[in-house]
Amino acid sequence: MIVKPIISAADAAGRIKEGNTIMIGGFLGCGAPHTIILALKEKGTKNLTLICNDTAIHNFKTGQVSGVGHLVKNKMFRKIIASHIGTNQETQRQMNAGETEVELVPQGTLAEQIRSGGAGLGGFLTPTGIGTEIATGKKIIMVEHNSFLLELPITADVALIKAKKADKAGNLVFNGTARNFNPVMAAAAALVIAEVEEIVEIGEIDPNEVQTPSIFIDFLVKAEQLE
Amino acid sequence: MEYIPNKEIIAKRIARIFKTGEVVNLGIGLPTMVEKYIAPDINIVLQSENGIMGLGPAPAKGSEDRDITDAGGSPASIRAGGCFFASSVSFSIIRGGHVDYTVLGVLEVDQDGNLANYKVPGKMVPGMGGAMDLTIGARVVIAATLHFLPSGASRLKRHCTLPLTAVHQVNIIVTD
């Protein structure tokens, strides 16, 4: 098996260029690649498009900021595609002020759009969103008397994902609900960087227990920041 | 007559709907309260859209696991026999009709079974999260809501005025 380079979080962040579209795994910060996120915050790369389930936390009252919330606070995004921004007041402020474009997508549709992007599909038909604002401008296709929305695949320049464990080939094992969007994002970007808590030798992970195959992964980063 | 909001009565009534073996997804807020009123002899399976079947109670302080959270991002646990899965699998379960009940919070709900609960344009825009998929996919959609806003306006409408989360999907409204 090909051994994947283990790089620093700063090196990983440096591979993201101005104007790139990036996917970041995690669900309200659980299962997010926090080490790379903080390195990217340091780099301050601008004009990015973010694809992420949510924008984690930014609470004006308590001052708490977590996960990709640091990047939102740093105004690094031109556009954010997410299913939920309710726990990040800064995302809502930037959206209402017209500073950042925010596209809200139903969570299941977002997961499937990313899956389609990585799976070579031209899109998929979903009943989700029929009759709502989500359907605006989208093609409706009838299948056996039922209406479905045609949703298109999405891909990214870079995906930053997080796993519990990797072998040096890049086979990944996740833990608990920290799996969430990480496996679908692993397949849907031109460059995929996995932040992992533990890196073991090839052969030390039972092939039956690999949850994301190594071929999707380009680089590994050792996690230093876990939340 | 003075209106005194009563979330407990709503949560208690919803808890009586479920039967052993049914798969239930509880939304954030008032719907989450339902769990503590489920009778001990009723054994339901809680699904959480962030990737758990068999969601357990919140762990005791000090024994939280940062990798096990509920759909609100709070520390959670998993029951014996439960499992974790990716978001894509979670929504295959949800859209695919494998969840019996979804209990969701409300901004407005109307007589045609329409539900609005994800945005007040220009003001509060939290986003729909998994709610659009849950209302489409769950066998029974339960809207859990206080009857009135603090302003005195009813949350139960003839016709919703806010952007809709679900069109003709609500089966049961439980209110105080």
C-alpha cells in the first residue's frame, strides 16, 4: 500500500488557496478537524466557499466560539453552504448584513449532494423540499405519480476531515457521532486531508473495520486540538 | 383568562403516543422534554440525525465523551444494542420511511398540516437542519408547540405566513 505523507496542520492549511471551495467535516464541532481549522484561521485565507453541516458555535452573549465558527469570525468566507446556522450568531449577522452569502440546504439533501459528488452521480431525486423555498428554480421530476426535486452533486477543491484513527495508508476509523459528514466528504474533493488522533502501521487496522478506504485520502495530519 | 404556558403537559401527552418498538426522532427544545415522560414499560428506539440509533440519556457530569453528542451538540450516550452511522446513512433511514415518529418544534403550524419552523426572514434564520427530511420521511409528524407567542398571537394559524418547512406533512398537533 502507498504510504500517505503526514504533514503539519500549517502545511495542510497552506494548501488551501484563496477562492477555493472547501468541505469541513463535523456536526456542531463534534468530529471537526479542529487542529487544521485553527491553522487555517492563522493563515487567514480569504474568499473561500465553505460546505459544512453547520457553522458550529458563536455566542455573542458568552463570547464562546468553536470549530469553523473561528473562520466565520475571521470573515474568510465569500459563501457558506450549510443546513444549520442557528448556533452561530455571527453567521446570521453576516448573512443579514449582506457580507456573506449563505445557502441553507436540508441536511439530508446536503449529505446526499456530497455523496453524489464523490460517487460520480449526476444528482438524485428527493421529495425533501417540495413546495418550499428550497424548490425555487429546481427541476421537478415525476416518478410514478410522485414529485421529486432534482438535486445536483457538489464537490470541493479541498476536504478537511477528522477521524479517530488512521493507518499510514490512510484507512480511517471513526468514533461515535464524530463520523457524521466525514466519510462522504472524503470522496468528494480533489484534495483530501484527514486529521486523526492516532496513526498506526499498515496492517494494524482490521480491513473489516475500515470505515473510509485509504484511496480517498491524500495527506494525514496528527490531531493536537480535539475541540 | 390568563394564559400560563405549560410545556410539561405537551411533553407528557406526546410521550403517551408511542408504543414499544417504535423508532422516534425528537427535535431540539420542547420535543427533547418528551423522553423523560415515556412510561418505563414502553421501550422505544430514539434516532438522532447526527448518527445514532438507540440514543441514551445525557451522561453524568464528568463522564461525557466528546465524540458522542445529540443533534443539538449536547453530550449524549448510546444504549446497549445501539449503533452509530454517517449522516448519509442517517438520512437514508429518515427519508426512507424507517422512522415512525418525528416530534418537532414550531414557529407556525396551520390547519392544512403545514409547518414553519426554520426562519423568520431578515431576523432569526437558524436553518432547517434535518427538519425538512424528517417531515417528509417520518410516518407520523407531531408538531409540539405552546399555543401562544409571548405577544399573545397564536402559533396555530389558518394559513402559515412564514417560509414553510413542510407542506401538508403534520399529522398531529399537541399544544397546551
